[in-house]
Amino acid sequence: KQDHNQLIIDAGQKQFGAVTCSSCGMVYSIDNPEDTFQHTQFHQRFVDSIKFVGWKKERVVSEFWDGKILLVLPDDPKYAVKKAEEVRQVADSELGFQQVTLSSPSQAKTYLFVNTDRMVVGCLVAEHIRQAYRVLEQQDQHKDMSKEDFMERHRAWCCSTSPEPALCGISRIWVFSLARRQSIATRMLDTVRSTFIFGSHLSKTEIAFSDPTPDGKLFASNYCNT
Ligand code: ACO
Ligand code: ZN
């Protein structure tokens, strides 16, 4: 686990002197002016995007010792919809999505995890769907493959050809890099299951992930098996 209050020197990297910014999580080389410039560019925008000032009306759907989960709906006040959009863009740019439109923006539900430092460290977009295609397990395990290679080869996942019923599609799930492995994604999904359809609790099989990344797939297979 990374120490949040410290810059991490990674001497093993190609670029000597790579550090991880403890507020925006960007890894860059302090010796490289272009890198440093890119960081400056990215940093403020990122920090502003995830900053949460508090709203007059908040739809709190879960509360924890280290934060709370807010639900934002398309017809909510502009400040709420705008913040949800801002965080979704941060997530999208990290996921490499460009201008991906939601399948039904008027019905998308956005869940935001706000931590006690008033930062939105988690974002999940859920949409109503009727069916999904199961991602098939790969034959070989690719244990030695780098993440980039894995990403390259698995951009198109092998899916079954017969659709299965599902009710809730997760089109985005993102957790701030410095807040991962603290079960934030797990808690957001548990909250989706109990609040997505009023008065009912969705089972894990009624939820489907769209186009998962390697991280997303590791998380999803763990979540669905427990
Ligand atoms: N590698 C291996 N196992 C993992 C990983 C990983 N990177 N991430 C989660 N898991 C498994 C672990 O078993 C973990 O339990 P543990 O920490 O006790 O070992 C369990 O899943 C639960 O993980 P959480 O802590 O709840 O997950 P987290 O809050 O870290 O968020 C997420 C996971 C959302 C995938 C995060 O890594 C992320 O934002 N990644 C970048 C964006 C991304 O790829 N999102 C998924 C896109 S797919 C889509 O949007 C439909
Ligand atoms: Zn930074």
C-alpha cells in the first residue's frame, strides 16, 4: 500500500526520479520539464474535479466511517448533475473512453463516494438494461503478461453468444488511484444493488459490467464470487 503523505521514489522505473503526486496520484519524473508541466496541467483540474463542497440537497444512500455514497439522478439540481459529469469525465479519461455516450443518459444513475476529506474518490454509473452477454473465461491465464499487453489483446472480450437476463448495467466504475483496495468499489456496488430498483434487492447475477478493463475484470470476478 502507498503512503499517502509521501512522494514515492521509484528508482526501478525507466525514468529515474519518478514520483507519485500524493494529491492527484499522477506518476511523473521531476527531472523532466515536459513531465512536470504535464503534471501541473493535470493536477489542478483533477483536484478541482473531485473536490466536493457540500450540497443543499444530498441524496445520501449509504454512510460509512470513512465516507458516504450519494446518488445523483438526471433531474437533480444543476450543481449535482454538473459534479457527477465532472467526475465521470475524470474516470472516462483514465479509462481511455472518449466521448462515449451513455445508452440512455436520461435514466443513468450516478453513485459518488465522498470521503471525509471532501473528495469524490469513487464514481459508478448504472443504467437499466434487459440482457447481457457473459464474458467467457480465457483458457490461458496470462500470468506473465504486462498490463499493457493484456489490455492490447483483450480489448475485445470473448463473450457468449446467448444473452442472459440482467437488470442493471454498470457502464463505469472508477476509484481514485490512491484510494483503491479499500473496498470502495465493493461498497458502491452493494449500494447499487439495494437502491437501484426501489423496494428490491438485486442479486449479483442481475448486475452486468460493460466492457471491463483488466482491473475491472479482476474486481468483478472477485465481487461476483463472494
Ligand atoms: N487486482 C487484483 N484484484 C483486485 C484489483 C486489482 N487491481 N482490484 C480489485 N481486486 C479484487 C480484490 O480481491 C479486492 O479485495 P482485496 O483488496 O481485499 O484483495 C476486491 O476485488 C475488492 O476490491 P475493492 O477495494 O472494492 O476495489 P477498488 O475500490 O480498489 O476499485 C476498481 C476497483 C474500480 C476496478 C479500481 O481499480 C479502478 O478504478 N481502476 C481503474 C478504472 C477501471 O479499470 N475501472 C473498471 C472499468 S470496467 C467498467 O467500468 C464497467
Ligand atoms: Zn498532482
